[in-house]
Amino acid sequence: MSNIKRMVITALFVALGIVLPIALHFIPNAGSVLLPMHVPILMCGIVCGFPYGLICGILTPVLSSLLTSMPPAAILPPMLCELAVYGAVASLAMSFLRLKSKYAKVYVALISAMLSGRIVFGIVNAFIFRVGEYSMQIWVTSAFVTALPGVAVQILLIPVAIFALQNAKLIELNEDKLN
């Protein structure tokens, strides 16, 4: 895929990351339960590679916060770190994993990015942004219990969407990296 195409797709994922939370705003706590901003960033990392996934993970929450006040300024810094890690790890995992199945590769990259982002979210909250008021219980509750529906959506929807877009020839996955 050309760099221009990657930039355009990244811009589309950034826009989707801004619009999805707005579209789900009528659902109480949709942001923390369904994680709508996470989906396009993870997809961008898997589809566009590095550094596009990282850029998407940085731009999406910043632009969304500036344009819609979602996420709120108090939540933006740790969320920015989490989403940047999602985009970076998903893209790097796709580049460096050597698995025979492209399906397994996408799932392993996705789950690696999701776990890495949540770990970073917990670390930056505990040691930088919410020192003394953040605990392991708060982290587990927010990152896994409350977010369980969003995690399920990510694991079920993202690979299906990626392969549907690939089959429709709207995106390309580098086959050399998938085999």
C-alpha cells in the first residue's frame, strides 16, 4: 500500500474515532463500556502499519477532545497514552509476528495491543496522572470489568471488519508479512 493511501486511510480512521463516540453518546457510559474510539485505532495499526497506527492513536483522542470534549481533559492524558500504544503495538506486531495464518496474526496483534494499552493506562495513572488515588482494583475494574462489552466488540468485530474490507479490496494487508 502506498504512503498516500495509508495517510488517507489513517485520516478516515481518525474521523471514525471522533464520530463513533458521538454516535453512541445516547448510551449511558458508552465511552467506558463500549470503547468506541479504540476500534478505529486498533484497526489503523493493523491495516496501515507503523507509524500510522501510532499517529492515529495520538491524533484521535486529541482532536476528539478539542472538537467534542470527549474524552474530557482530565481523562485525555492517560487515554492518549493508552491509544498511542494500541496503534503502535498493533502495527509493530503485524510487522514482526511470524505466523502462518493471517487470521491468527491479526488476532495476536489485536490482543497484544489491547493488553499493552491497558497496562500502559494503568501504569501512567498509578505513577503519573493519579498518584495516590489509583489502585489495582480501580485498574482491573475500569480496564477489564466495566470495559468487558467493548473488549468483546473489539475481539469479535475488528478481525471480521478487516477481512471484509480486504475481501472487498478496500484495504490491503501485506501478504509477505502475513505468511
